[in-house]
Amino acid sequence: MTIKAVVRGIGSYLPDRVMENAEFAAELGLETSDAWIRERTGIKRRHIAAEGQTTSDLGFKAAEKALAHADMDISEIDLILVATSTPDLTFPSTATMIQHRMGMKHGAAFDVQAVCSGFLYGIHLANALIQSGAHRTVLLIGAETFSRILDWEDRGTCVLFGDGAGAIILQGQNDAEAGVIHSIIRSNGEHRDMLYVDGGPSSTGTVGKLRMLGNAVFKHAVTDIAGIIKTCAEEAEYDVPTIDWFVPHQANQRILTAVARKLKLKPEQVVSTVSEHANTSAASVPLAWDAAVRDGRIKRGDTVMLEAFGGGFTWGACLLQY
């Protein structure tokens, strides 16, 4: 008898405030334009959390939608994982805040921090815990308010990011056909100065702002993402082109295009939503995945490859049957 982690439900949430590209020049006085941003990133707009709206607020709304999609109640969840790099507070965890708000007094909840790869790290962890029998049903949330750590005078970074949340429910089922097939996570701290936040409790006592060497990150991302997708597929004994859908981290359309070209994928196989919400870090994969489920592209029984790359560097991939 084999236990598989099956996706029971999925949901997402974006804040009401939409920030168009033109606002960077018109409102913030940055030397940029809608055309410049679109050409270099593929981004048209992003969503920004309202004043007082926190990461746990966004994650809670995405979790509610995932439970509704699964037709499940919070009483059936025994573990909540929240992937985030922008927690409400240094502690307690954002996961416990969402747990309390959902009225869940049983089980456990904690955060996972792997920046943009956090959701993939969360799937890897949830799958292992389910297969081990330690937990049966896991609510995994990717939620971020990256607008709070941006330097709004740095056009090289502030135009790239937005806020949002996505969530899935993974449940252990015996001898299921669907579910997680294989997942891999990787990291390499050697290049941390290429993508980081210049503050923290034990170093500066401040939150800090996001800093990035864009061209260097681009090169590493394309190489590492393509490599881990190939490895994940090979170890699962799948040919990459035969996989139905690819749901990548929504960082930059140029990265998505370069990876697809490197792997010889058809453009229509790759789910891209970066134009509508920009890079939402750990929330970007479930946001794109949920969009493709809602519009009917991804259907039950389809094979789906998820991937992400983030600061650290961290990266990961997961092949599953939805």
C-alpha cells in the first residue's frame, strides 16, 4: 500500500489595489515607462496590499478559497504550512496566526522560508510528512507582501514585485493514481549577495530592503530551473515534452521564455500570469496554478510540473498528477 499526497483543493487571493506600470513614472517620479517595463519583464500590473493588510490576511483568504474548492472544513486539516519571506511579525509564525483566525485549535502550524522557492519547499515537506504518516491533510499557503520590503526609488527592483497569496490542500490517500509523483529541492548559499534583503533582527535590527543583481540572477535562474526540471522528470521516468503543463515561478517573462526554449517546450504548455500580478515570491506558483485551474486549462488527471527559483539561492521542482 502506497500513500500519495493528492491535491484536494486550490485557491488564491490578490489585494484589491492594482498598480499599473504607468504609475511608477506618474506617481513616484521614476525614470521608467510602461513600455520599458513590459519589454524587459512582461509585467503590466501588480497588486499591492492595503495599509494595515498583512501577509496573514492574504493567506487566510486564499486558504478559505482552497477549503471551499475542496469542499472541506478546517477540522479536517491537521497541519498548516505557510511559505513566506514577509511574515506579519518576527514571531509568532504567520501560520499560527492563520490557524487561530480559522478557528483551528488542533494540529500544528509553522512557516517555511525559502524566498521564491518557499512553496516548492512546502510541497516537498508536506509530501514527506504525508508519506511518513505523520500528517494526513496539509494546508499549504504561499503568501507575501513584498511591497513592504521594496525600495521604491530603485526601478531595477520595485517594478518587478507585487503582493498576493495562493493555497492548496494536500491529503494522503492510499494507492491513489493522482498526487505528487516526485519533488526535488536545492540550495546554494554562495551567491547570496546577488539577491537579498539588507536588514534583519540579528544584523541591523531593521527590516531592510530588497537588493538584486538582475542580470546575474537571470543567468543562474535559467540554468538551475532548466536543470532541476530535467532531473525531476528523469528521476520520475517522464520525458519532459510529454508533461501536460508547466507552472513556473512567475518572476519575469524573459526567464519563462528562456527556460521553455532551453527545454524545447511549446509556449502553450507554460502557464504565465506574471503580466497580471508580477513576482509575488512564494505566492506566484499557486497563483498561476489556480488561474489555470479556474480557466479550465489544467484539468483533473493532467500531469503538472511546478518549479521555482529564489534568493539564497534556492530552487525546486515538483511533478504531480492533478
